[in-house]
Amino acid sequence: MNLISNSICKHGGHYEMGLLWKSDNPVLPYNRTLAEARLQHLKRRFLRDPELEVKYKAVIEDCVTKGYARKLTKEEAATVSKTTWFLPYYPVSNPSKSGKVRVMFDVAARFSGTSLNEQLLQGPSLTNDLSGVLIHFREEEIAFSTDIEGMFYQTRVTPNDTDSLRFLWWPKGIDVPPEEYKMLVHIFGAKSSPCCANKALSMTAQDNEENYPPKVIRTVRRNFYVDDVLKSVPNTDQAIPLASDLMKLLREGGFRLTKFASNSRELLASIPPASKANPKLDLDLDQLPLERALGVYWDAQSDTFKFKALQAYKPSTKRGVLSVVSSLFDPLAFLSPFVFTAKILLQELWRQKFSWDQEIPELYSSLWQKWLQGLPYVTTIEIPRCYKTQCLSAQATVQLHNFSDASRHGYAAVSYPRFVDEQGVIHCSFVMGRTRNVPIKEWTIPRLELQATVLAVRLSNSILKELDLQVDGTFFWSDSMTSLQYIKNQIRRFQTFVANRVAETHESTTPEQWHLVPGGMNPADEGSRGVTIQHFQPGCRWW
């Protein structure tokens, strides 16, 4: 942070800071030959795919036009410093965005035993917790999402350090020798870029704190995950000025908000067309589209979260199982009981020491195929985005109830806010869950049950840290009498395993907060054992 503080300044409407060097006096080998070799490989790809060359050239020219990069003069190109470094690069395309090509700089490419990334510090993580941002997003009735256009590229690099960001390109075509360019901004792939870009964002809020309402400043500090912002507010009267002020504030730091989406047509009508995710959307006739919010699919029309399953075929191997299980991005653990059954199988494959690409035997293959048959049904699941329902009054009190359970396969915890309004209307919602496999060295059920209570405490603490709702009481529920007796006993000394876990529960809770729940009514039971996808239906215990 001292490196950033010593170099950060504002220039031309953008924040500028140096690369985060490990050494006070970095020395890099002259690696132009590496860049030339990689450029020839790119040339061969262009000859096979001329359309790729056209798209790639457009991206490079766009970078130069927008001031993210510039061509060096002959004198500048002839000047070599001890930190001169050439960046190899390659094209990346996103299957979900057909036709779009991105230029990715290979900052990890090694030459003479080192790479640019090996010379840089990562810096402290200034990124908000992903689960926390999603928790905030679900608190109120009106929601919107937006992101910063080219966030890293809006953060400039100190001129002294741009010599380490040189690259070669053919401005006049691939049949003539390439010329030297250099990036003037923090780039994707550089180890220090996320820290620097997030610092520029936080400085935008800090430097303008006195000029904008506290809610706007708090949104920048609490509701961003890298370049994405997810926000919910009680009504459109608050949403419209908040979105407007947010766009103005971000412009102070050289950032532009774009791809606005919302479940409020009134809010969308107030956003300039160029800043909307779908500028052609007819707000009077068209349905609000399905959007991606930090990897989670959000149907703005029904205001629900939805899920998509991996369609590509994967072989029945340990690698194939892991690939499919990992493809279900679910940070709040809506689908954890279903996914957990596959994790149990995956752990068994590890226990049996199958190699990554070894075909798994019929015993395990049949279990895997049965699980795969249920996978398409995840697309039928819809989870309400907002915790509250419209029937609740604005003066509802909130309690947080946390459940834990364990089985021979694993242990789990799950949390719910319980709303009670002035008319006595009660509503409960799913906030977040966690499931864990049993250790390879198996524990007894009483030990697992106790570990599950610790997981519940940690889950509750993480939720309370992020939740902006005023919570009037926190309760913990377990169906294990043994665990509850451990927690409620404040006199007896226990063996180390038990003592450590009881001590952790006592750090954040009191014995009076712990209660017994019948096993058949414990929703965490589903997370500790796993369920079939058909079990996920309205009224299931997990959510």
C-alpha cells in the first residue's frame, strides 16, 4: 500500500499509479526475441483465419484510439532501460459472446528464468466478498446491476513504468516488420492490476465523499465486486437518484458505468440508452431479460435467480466429474444438497486413488449417470431474489436462524432470516448455506456434529458482517443433544478437539442461543446427506 500511496495521483481525469515492484531496483532481461517468436505464432493463426486478424486489428486500433496504448517513436524504441519488457499476447474468445475477441497479454511468460509477474507484488485484496455483495443484492425490493466499462484500462500506469509494457504489432499488415507499442494502463493478467484498479475505485469514493450522499459512497464501498455492482433499495424513488449519482461519481474517477439492468422499468427509463444492458428493449412491451449477476443468472422479469447446466459431454472419469461439478457456479449454495451427492462420489474416487483420466468402474459410473440425469432439471429451479415479500410491512423485525447437521458423508449449515411484521405476518427466506465433506480420516458422528455447529457459527458471523438489515436476534439449532450439551456446559473441561470447538462457539454466541430441533425438521439435514434434484420443489426444507 505504501508503493501505491507514494505513486498515486490524478492525471487527465484518471487515477495513475506505478506497477507494484517487489524490488526497489528491478532489472529485467531484454526479451524482445520471445515477443517476436510469439508474434510469428500469431501470424500463422492469422494466415489460417483471416477473420481473426481483422477482429484482432480492430481491438488493437481501439486501444490506441482510446489512449490505452500508443506507438513508440524510433528514438523511443531504440532506447532500452533496465526494466524494458515485451509482452507476448494472444486472442481469447468467449463462447457466450460470439464474434467478440479480446487481447490477453501473457504477463506470466518466462524469459531467462523470470517473468514480469514474478517481479510484481499482488498487493492486498481490496475486493469485497462475493457472497457479501450477493447478500446485499437480495435485501430490498428494487434491484439493479451495472458494471464499469474496461475498469483496468481506466487506471493509468506511471510513465516511468510503461516501458515494462511494450508489445509488438503490425500497423501496416503482417507482411511488413512489426513496430513497437506500449500499454499506458494497468492490464488484465498483471498480478498487481486488481489491487491498483480497486484502489483507484476506492479513491474515487474517498476524494468525493463530501460531494455525494452517504448512500452513494457506501454503494461504491460495499456493493462492488471488482467491476460489477449489484444494489437493491426499497423503492424507485431511492433507486433513480442513486443510479444517477453513482454514474456521476464514477465519472469523477474516469470510470463509466454501463450495462444497466433492473427489475424496475421506471429505473431503466431513467438510464441513458447507451448505458443499458439492452438499449433496444421496449419498456412498454418487452419482457425484462435474463441477466448475469456475478455469475448468477437473474431473471429481472420474475425477479428470481435461475441456473444453467453444463451441456458439453464429459467422460466418466475423475476429471470429468470434477469439471461438471465445478461448472455449477453457486456461491450462496442454493443447490448444495444436490451438488453434494456428486462431491461424495468425487471424494470416493479420490479415496480409491483413481487417476484423472481413468474410466471409473460400473459401480461408480451408474451413480454418476444417475446424477447427470438430474442435472438438466436445475434449469427449472427459481429462487426469489428478495428476502422479503410484498405482504410484509416496512416495520418488520428480523431474526437470523442458523441450523447445523452432520452425517457419515459430511456436515452442513444453513441460515434464514425470519421476518415478523406489525400484523404478525411471518416470512422466512434462505440466505446462504455451506456443505463440507467428511475428512478422509473419518471422524465420529458426534465430532462431525460439533464441527457442524462451528460451521454454523462461522456462517452466521459472515452473514451478520454483510447484512444491512437490523437483526434483532440470532438463534442456533442442532438435532445433536451431545453437541448442545458440550456448548451449554461452561464448567467441565473437555479434551482438546472438543474444547477448541466449544471455545470457538462461545466466542460469538451464548449457550442460551442454542436450541434443539427434531431431526425431521432440520433443513441442514439435506445439506449433510445430499438429495436428488427432484427433491428441490416448493416446500423443500433447504429453501
